[in-house]
Amino acid sequence: MGRITLDKVTKKFGEVEVIPPLDLTIEDGEFVVFVGPSGCGKSTLLRLIAGLEDVSSGHIQIDGRDATEVPPAKRGLAMVFQSYALYPHMSVRKNIAFPLRMAGLSKDEQDKRVSGAAEVLNLTAYLDRRPGQLSGGQRQRVAIGRAIVREPAAFLFDEPLSNLDAALRVGMRLEISELHKRLETTMIYVTHDQVEAMTMADKIVVLRAGNIEQVGSPLELYQSPRNTFVAGFIGSPRMNLIEGAEAAKHDATTIGIRPEHIAISPTEGTWQGKVGVSEHLGSDTFFHVTGTGLADAITVRAGGEVSLRYGDTIYLTPEEGKLHRFDAKGLRI
Amino acid sequence: MATQHSRAAARLMMAPAVILLLGWMLVPLILTLYFSFKRYLPLRGDSLGKGLDWVGFQNYARFVTSSSFWPSIQVTLIIVGGVLVVTVLLGTLLAVLLDQPMWGTGIVRILVISPFFVMPTVSGLVWKNMFMDSTNGLFAHLWRAFGAAPVDWVSQQSLFSIILIVSWEWLPFATLILLTAIQSLDSEQLEAAEMDGAPALKRFWFIVIPHLSRAITIVILIQTIFLLSIFAEIYVTTAGAFGTKTLTYLIFQRVLESQNVGLGSAGGVYAIILANIVAIFLMRIVGKNLDA
């Protein structure tokens, strides 16, 4: 059970309002990702839910119970920190058992739960090592193990993969997703990486300056971003945002088109430009097209093997119906 | 090639310092060893010029069989141990307090460190005359204010008084080292422990103290080496009376008050051995801690 409701929650540090009044409901068993650029208040929001920071006003409910004034340990939430925050002087076994020991569980029960968690996370062989003797991915798993054994109502992850190298990050992403499928516990995950958000989330919460810009499933956010901020933030590479005369043709202040929704041709098309820098990824090639008169550069996706070179003329045609239109306030039309 | 050249150059440039330090240490050490095997009583007309008589291990035997020897060892250990306990406990406490955000942190920290800048002789005299004097001392006034009979600290509570003075001098050192250690603790660890259900005292015991253990060993190691040789505080307060004669003080008395250089030198060699035993013992603890 882990339904979390935020009701007009605000947070001020001195005079600075980091989180303006904010409402959010997280359903039981959901994998929710808070995503946004750094400094957008996503970590603060997570810490408010955890109880590590006190709210300035508003209420937090966990399982229908008002938890606003409840100390962190009593909220039934477990947190995985960015630095893992393992206890360096304790073995892996003692690290994982620490919350159980604090809860006063019997030695047998502790051992049972620790070995259970170790098995799930492939840590059995490392139980007697110290955190200092483990690799980054293993430390990450120990931190998750320490969270699992408490059987919490919800897991809170604070940018847990940002200290891992790219290959390991992909692996851990899968492991955490699998863990969520198996445990079916509510998970709240904070990241600045929209790829993590898109791949893992049931529901994404896009934040900017403490405000919720949009809440929705990854595909909803991808297909119908509510405003230009979400449009530019979700999707990789970024959506092309075009203002001016071309936008006016579509009765909008800004129009957006994703790189994957533009057809290219060396001979004919709607827009004409020159090929700038190109990025070859093998499966895809991204061209930065300049000189279109629409924006500084338009990014387009082409198939893996395209024989256009730097300086060649290129024609672009946006796919019908994939154009996003935004008004003067940046809101979707 | 470059590294070999620079290594040779580095050796050459370090040589003067190394030779100076070696000489500084070796000359007194060898002289002490030499005198310890000789009969050398300057007041009876012995002198280096006339040549000294070889007496074998007689000085060593006399030093340990003297009735003052074992009490002096005992007093040394009590003072060193007492000061260590007081400075480490209070130092940890002060470090935790100083780590809290508060108004005027900079000034408070300088005040806490200041006793370290007072010379031992001066602080011994200040404590003896300003605080512990049985007629004019502040403690005497305080005791009288509560209607109690003033205590003549230096003579009645002599060991306690010296431990108090020396602890006051060394508390800043312990506090400073422990404070920097506390500041290096990752705050996420404390938050993780808080989430794990550990209340403040348990967080202190399970997270902060283990984190401090290395700093505490270093404080103990460094202080022990300096505390074994405290002298000025005893000299200006009790002058070795009232059961405050440490090994260092006994050696001083043998050489300068009894004018028996040979006997004092033998005591000096014992002190060297004692200090080395302590050092080896502590090095091993530190080594073990550094492995972790």
C-alpha cells in the first residue's frame, strides 16, 4: 500500500520559495518519475515526501493518513540516495540489516530478510565485504537492498544512477524496472535524465522552478506536450521549435516538430537548407540543418546510411499531423 | 631518465635536512646511552676531561630499584590516561556542538582553539594562582560562596589538578581534529540512517562515532607522545611533590637535583623504551584503522 497525496504543499528556504503550492497524487504501485532541469525542485519535493525537509505549508498524506508531521522513519518509506550513503564501516550484511536492527527485529528474522534481499539482488557472494570493496553497480544494489528489507510502502530514488557509467546505467535501469514489476510497490524516482524518465516511468511529472508543467504517461508527454517547455524537454534529440512567419502560417506563435517526424530529400521538399554537423550513430544519423531561415539549426533524423555531406543542399518535409502548435504563452493549441 | 635525474636531485636537496635531523636526534641519543653506562657525578669532581668510570648496568639497576621508580610510572600512566579520556570525550562533545550552525561560529572556534597558544608554563601558573589557590583562587571563592571549605587543589588534589590543567591545554587540539573529521561526514549517511529509523543518539553511536574512530586514534597517538613528556605544568605547580612525580620529572630530579648524570641518563633510556613501546602499539592500531 503506498498511495501518496500532496495537498497544496509549499517549501520556502528563508525568503526563497522553492516549491509554490503543489498538488499531486501518486497511486499505489505506480512508478512515478520526477524529471526536470537541475534546480527545478525535484529533489526537494522528494525530500519533502521523505520527511527529510519539513513542508512550509500544505499536507502530505500517505495511505490516507496525514503524514505531514510524522518523522521520516515512521512514514514507512525507504530512500536510495545519489551517493548511495552506505555505512562504510559496516559489512554489506550489516548495511542491509541496519534498518531491521533499528526496528528491533530478532536476529533470525534479520538474517532471513537479508539473505532474501541478497538473493534478489545477486549480492549473496558479497555479504561479508565492506562497501569500499564493491564496484559502483554493486554499491547501488546494496543501497537498494537496504531499502527492500524494510518492506516499505514506497521507494524513493534520488538520482540513483547518476554516478554510474553509461553501460552500467542501462543495466541498472532495467534492474530497477524489473524490481518494480516484481514488488509492485510504489516507486518515486528523481532524475534530470529524460531518457531514464521515458524508459522507466508509468507516470512522468515534469517540473520547472517547483511548478508541475505536466503529468502523464511517457507517450502522452511525447505525443501531446502541454507547452513548449515539456515539448523541448521530453524526447531525444530535442524537438525543433520554430517561431515567426512559418509558425504564423499554422496560426500559432511557435510550432514544434520532432527530428524523427521530418522527411528528407536531396531534391525537393517544403523547407530548404544546408547540411551542417552530422552525428552518425549507426542505426540513425542526425543532421543539423542550417540556413533554413526558420531557426538556427533544425535537427532531423535520417536512416543509418545516408550519403549527404557537410554543405550539401537538403530539403525537409514535416510529416503531416505531427506538427505541434503552441500559442503566445507557450501553451499547446 | 628524467625521473632518475630528478630523484637524485631530490635526494641531494633533502640531504641537509635529513642529516641535520639525524644529528639532532643521534647526538643526544648516543650521549645519553654513553652516560648511562658511566659514573658521572659532577659535584664529586667527575668530568668528561678526566675520563669517566665504566659501571656497566649499575645505573640501570639503581634506577629501577629506587623506591620512586614504580610510583613515577604509575603517575605517568594516570596523567596520560586521564588527560586522554578527558580530551577525547569532551573533544568529541565540543566538536559535535561546534559543528552545529550558530551565530558567531568563527569567533567561537578561535576562542576554543586559544588555550593551545598559551605556553605550558604560563597556563600552569595561571591555573595554580588564579583558579586553584586556596585563599585567592576563583575556585576558593566559589566554594566559600556555597559555604564549603576551600580546597587547596595543588596539594590536596594534586593529580586531579595536573590532569585538569593539561587537559585544558590539549582539549583544543582534540576538538580541532575531531571537528574536521565530523565535517567530512557525508550528510546523506546521516539522512539514510534517519530514514532507516535510527534516532539521534543511535545515529551518533552507529554512524558518527565509527566515522570518528580514525581521528580519535590519531588524537590518542599524537597526544600520548607529547603527554609522556609533560614537564612545565608539574614544575610550576607541585614541583614533583604530592605524588605527581612522573618518569620525566624523576629523570630531571636525578640529573639536576641529585646531580647524577649517569643515573638520569639510564632513566632517559627507559623513557625512550617506554615511548617506543607505546608508539609501536599505537602505530599498529592506526595501521589497522587505515586498512579499513
